[in-house]
Amino acid sequence: MGTQRYLLGKIAQVLFTLFFILTFNFFLFRIMPGDPVTLLVRSAGAELTPEQQDELRADLGLDKPIFPDQYVDYMRDTLTGNFGVSTIIDPGRPVSEIFWERMGRSFILLFTSTVASIAIGTLMGIYGGWRRGGRVDNGSMVGSMILYSMPEYVLGILLLLLFANVFQIFPTAGYIDPVADYTGLAYVADYLNHMALPFLTLTLAYLGEYYLLMRSSLLDVMGEEFITLARAKGVREKYVLRRHAVRNALLPTVTLIALSFAFVLGGAITVELVFTYPGVGLLSYDALVNRDFPVLQGTFLFFSVAVLLANLIADLTYGYLDPRVRTA
Amino acid sequence: MRRARRIAALAVAFGVVAGVALTNTAAFAQSATPSADEKVTFVSGTTNDMRTVNPFKAIETPEYEVLSLNYDMLINFAKDDLGPAPGLATEWSQSEDGLTWTFTIRDDAFWQDGEQVNADDIAFTFSRIVEFQLGSGLDYLPYSTPESFTAPDDRTFVWTTEVPTIAPTIPPWIYIVPEHLWADRDKDAMKKWNFEPGTNPSIGSGPFELTEWTKGDSWTMTANPDYWGGAPEIDEYVVRRFNNEEAMVTALKSGEIDYLSAIGPDLFDSLEGQAGITQWVGPATGFVQMSMNSCDPENTASDFCADTGSTGHPALLDPVVRTAIAHAIDKDTLVERILGGYGEAGETIVPPFASQWHYSPTEDEAVTFDLAAANALLDDAGYADTDGDGVREMPGGGEPLDFRFILRSEDEQAPDMGRFISGWLTEIGIATSSEVLTDGKLVNAWLDNDYDLYIWGWGPDPDPDFILSTFTSNQCGSWSDTCYSNPEYDQLYTDQKTASDTADRQAIINEMQQIIYRDVPEIVLFYDKSLEAYRSDEWTGLEDNISPTPEGFLWGQYTAYTALTVQPIGAGGTTSGGSGGGVSPVVWLGILGAIVIVIAVVLLSRRGRSDEDAA
């Protein structure tokens, strides 16, 4: 019964937040100065008369009052799964279609780099915590602090200069080579070549965080009495670490994984900008610069929902891993 | 356990192999290039994304570049002076009464789907623009109705205007579309049309056809071997989009792209001495200006200015103050410090690349950098600093000369320009309060006449008609930078549009430039030059066909000349695809294999452990 209430409470909370986000998104983008038409007006070559500007505004649905007309339209459409069509960056194409095309590219990048940073960071953290003060630990401690504190775009530009400019191993931009018509294995390799630097940047950027957390969490646990007990029972050191210490030390990491989801999406935007990788990050940036409201709302809604869900999952998982949370 | 360890050893060995292979990457990448039929592709980079290739809706530079390669115009821009040159029309003449223009249409032009280009197509395109009031094309079709354009036969196109006009030879910057594909589209469909491979092909009659477009990433144009001007030497032209200039420059250095343009002076200088790369300083086609609020609601021919009113400083309505400000700006320093020397000090509102039309002030007319002269002008006009705070007041000791100075947040150079100019103005007793605004806010301030000074720029057409129009009274509230209003100038603008010949028009346009230079509603600070660079170790055929001359573009020309002549050096025909390095498929296979094996080892070792941990 306690579990059920906990679950329902969480879900209600999520729905309320969602409603707030929807409303907030809508007004946030509309109080930004400059509507799309006035921005276009001064671009080179856009010689539009005031009448043409009004017509364009009507085409984009910007001639209606923001509240309630535009707001009601927006809420109704969003709740029925209609995210509208792009107005500026890909005029006339449904937002969901544009979004999923870009999401595919981002997902591969984000998923692989997140898994890699969690796996490598956590393993390094376990090793560092276990062999605390050793040469490896000291080295990776310094490295992690640097990576952790460095903004993604700085790291990205450094890697870009190193691997694309100095060594010329990897390409500087894009997600495939638009010139060569690769197929099969060559296509996959080309894709991986283009993904290599964004992947490396994201992996390195988040690795430090997992390392530091896992290491300190493990150090905490290693000082607990049950560890001493396990050792006293004569359990081999390797199994003390694996079965007793690591298991408990992993709890904070689980929370971090869920929370870091938001940061990963944020990181995706910067990294995609540095490497001009045409995923959702670059899409939301383009939409913002061009004031493409439907696309902007669509991507922000997705980001918000993704973070909400990640938090919900974290809550639930945490409850599963640590029963004390459920009853609290 | 033992088995697991052996696999681990195998994984390490795999890793070593992969590492060794990685160091031989270049060789691998070359040998692994798959396509045997060498396709010659010229690749350029841009930091400006493309949004639409609708010939009636294009706005951004790359969009115009695609259209100029994909479509023809009635009359082209001449290679040397950008004046009228044969396009789809081979010759043209004006009737005695000046109201009718007759064009002969070439018989060797074909649409990219195989149909012939006829006079009907031109009449159709022009009528639709006027009938549906489509976009920027309208400005080029003045004094016309949808019935003004007719095609008595396939090879003759006739344009009749309500008053005599030179407009048909400006030339009209309109891309001709095929009637057989566009006739069924209503106004809405014409405006909404966009390229979609397969379903909405981009069919024009130009030397290239847009065939692929990955939104936000790249687009590909395929050569049209049947082009009336001759087949291009290359097979494909690919544009890759970069989000930042640094990455684009890196891509040129590594050979991923062959050409780039529109980079800042610092990055441009970083290409100096790079093997295989040629830097190219192109023409000064645009300008950056400081506009001064000239809306005087009490005395204006503009209804907009009279109705809206103005918060501008009253001193700016006095030409003496504006001239003094012009004297206080050291344009040469701006060119040197802001543009890194890649530009020319500003003069009149028609940039010098339009060599036929640009007017350069005489020595007597020129307003030079002279702080003493500026101070003397202000002293004589009665703008004295009566309270000794270093800032002059209005004659008779009124409001101090403290101007609101708006700078664009979207312009990286704005803060530096602002500091220079504010510094100079301080020296002539004028204070400024700088504000940095987004373009959106600046547009609002500008349309409300709610500013004193601001800095912005223009990229005018080769023909001066449009930029001249922006200073007419009825452009106030629309395109006018400053709400300047001068009935004499307005009349001259109409006169130049209906002038009987080029010499007459030239004289009128010179006078218009003189008026604006003398009245200074805005100060042209500098003309910035286009900066380009390309891989001269791989490509030729660009430098001998620049347009205009003597300073011209290598690529992205008003009418594409180098697009037909650019070609790889050497008969072999190198493709540039994939030459930017990259790890070969074999190496990737190795790396992925190693990862899979490591994961397998970890899983296996976990299973092996289960019997031992009962404790």
C-alpha cells in the first residue's frame, strides 16, 4: 500500500510539472524580443514590404493574440500529439518528423558516450578507491578534476584542434561524408569517424564526475563496520570489494546517472555545436537563433519530459534498491 | 577463469593490432576509398545554414548561391562590371515611346527535365510575382501589372510598363521557373514550395541542379551537362555547413573542404603561408554604417515619422552636428583595427564594387577625420559647454549632447567599434550612453524612432536602385535606416528609375549620393571586403574568372562564372571526398571487436566467480 501511494504521488507530481513546463515553454519563447518576421526583415536580401510582413505573420499564426488564442491552440495541439510544423528552419515539415530524424543521430552519440563514461568512470573509481593513494589513483584524480571542471566546448575545441588539425585523423564536422556515397561497412566506418570526436568529448567530459563520485562513495563504504566484519569472516579481499563494498557504493551513482541526464542533454547541445553534428542539440540551437517557435517548443518539451522521466525512474529505482526510501 | 584470461590476452593483442593500424591511418583511408569511378566534387564550407530554396522566398546567402546555380535569370550580371549581360535573353531593345521592352529568348536553353525554355516561362514567372505579390522579386518589376508580360512567340518576350523605365535592364534579380511545373500551384502552394528529393525536384535551367539536402548538415548540387553555357568541369558541388569558423578553417587545412568564405580577419590571416592554400581578398560589397535619428515629426514628408514621433536627440536634426560627428570618426583606424585592414574607408552609400555607379567625393566635398574642424563647427553653431563638465549643451544652454548609442549584440565587432567612436566623440564634447541590444530589440527601437545612434550594415545589390530607395521618405518605417526625408531626393529617386539612358541615370545617381554624403543622415564607416580561401594545390579555374573585376569573388558570384571553369589540377581528376583523414573500416572493425571481447571477458569472469562467493 505504501508503495502504491508512493508511486501515484510521484506520477501526479510529474503530471503537474509537465503542465507547468508546457505553459512555461509557451510563454518563455514568446516574451523573447523580436518576432521571427522582424528578424528576417533585416537579413540581407529580405526585401519585404510591411504588407508582406503582415502576410508572413499571418502565415506563421503570429497575428492572433498570444493569450488565449495562441495558447489554447498550442495546448490542444500538444496534448493531441500534434507539435505543429516548422516555420523557419525547415518550413512546412512536421516538427515530430524533423525531431526524430535528428534524435536518431543524437541518441547514438549520447547513449554510447554516456554508457562509456559511466562504465569507465565507475571502474576507474572502484580501482582508485580500492588502491587509494596509489600512483594510478593520484594520476586519475588529477585527470578527473581537470576533466570535471573543464567546460565541454573547451574540451571539444581542444580535441578538434588536436585530432582534426594537428594529426588530421578525424573529420571536423558533420555526421557522414556528404561527398562519397559509402555503403555497407564503409558507411559505418565513415559514421564512426564523424562520431569519434563528439563521442570522445562527451565521454571524457562526464567521466571525471563518475570517477570522483564512485571513488569517494567507495571510500565511505570501506570504512563501514560490515566491511570489517566481512574481512573478519575471512572473505577474500576481491569479494569484499565486489559483493559488499561496490554494491553499496553504487547507490549514489544511480542517482547521479538519472540526474546527469539533464546535463548530458545540455552537453549534447554544446558538443553538437562545436562539431556541427546535426542532432537535436544543433536543431534546438538553430530553432532558437531563427525563432522557429514550433521546433523550439518541441525540442524543449522533449528535453523537459526526458529529464522528468529520468528523475521518476531514478526515484523508483532508488526505492527498489533501497527499501528505506519507499516508506519514508 | 583460465579461459577468460586467454580471451583477455587475445583482446589485448587485438588492441595492439588496432593501435598499429591507427598509426598507418592515412594509407588505410586512401586504399579503402570505395568508389572506383572517380567523381569530381568541389566542396565548400559555410557557417550560414540554408532554410529554403524556394526561388521566391530565399533570403540567406547560401540560398541565393544555390538558386544562382540552379536557375537562370532573364538577364545576367556581366562578369566585369555586373551590368546587364545576356542570360536567357540574348538581346533586348526599348520602343520609341519607352514603354515597351522586347527580348529575344535563346533557343538552346532547356529545363533540367528536358523541356525547352520558352518566352512563356519568363512571362509566367514575372506575372505570377506581380499577381501574387511574391517576395523580393516585386521590387524589380515596377510600373507593371500581371498583364505587362507577354510572349507573342516562343522566342520573343515583351514587357510593357506604365511609364518609361530602365528597370528591365537593372537586371531583374528573379530566377525563372518552368511554367509546366509551376502553373498549377496557387499562391499558397508557390509560397510553401520547398525542395524534397524525389517528390519536389528543384528544376531550373542553370548549370547545376540541387539533388540532395541533409538539413542542417550539407547539400549537393549535380552538374547539368546540357547547360547552354557549356557543361561544368566538375560533376558535383557540395556545401558543408559548419557551426563555427574555427572548425571550417581547420577543415580547409586538412583538405576536407576545398573552399571557404566569410571568415574573420584573424582566421583569414592564420591561413597565410599554409601550403596548398591560397587566400583571396574579394570585393567590398557591403558596408557598415552609423545611423543617426533623422526623423523630425514637425518637418517631414513621411507620414510614418509624423505619426510615430521620435525620441531622437534634437541636436541630431541639425546637419552641422551630424557633419561634426562625421569629422570626428577616423575611418582608416576602424578599417585597420576592426577589419584587420581588409576593407576601405566608407564614403557614399553605393559601395565601390559597383564601380559603374559608385561616386567618390572630391577633395572639396570629402569630410575627413579632423577633430579641430569638428570642434570649430560645433563652437560656431553655438553648441557650447556652459557648465564645464566636458559635454556641450544645446545652443542657449539646454539639453546636453548625450546620445543613446545602440550596438548589436549579434555583432562581435560592435563593442570595439562603439569604444572607438565614443572615444572620438568625447573629444568633441559629445557624450554617448552605449546600449547593447539584440537585433530583435534594435528593430523595435528603430521602427519606433526610439534611438539616437546605432551601428548596422547593408549588403546592397550590384545595381544601386534598392539602396538608394532606402533613403526615400516613404521608406521610413520600412527600410529607411534613419527616417531621413528630403523631397528633392525623393524626386531624384523616381527620376533615376525612369531615366532615358544610362548616362542620365548615372548623373542622377551621383547627385543622390552627394546629397546623402552632404546631409549625413548616416555615416558609412567602412566597406568590408569578402575574404575567401581555397585549395590551390588541388583546384584551378577560379582566379582567371573572378567577377566583378578588378576585385572580384572567386566563388559565390552574382552570375556564376567560375562554377563552369573550376577543375581539378591534373588530368586524373582527384576527388576530395574522404581526404580529410578518418580511420578505415578495418581499424574500426578491430576496435569494435576489441570492445566486444572486453565486455565478453567481463561477463565471463563474473559467471566464473559465482561459486566462490558464498562466504
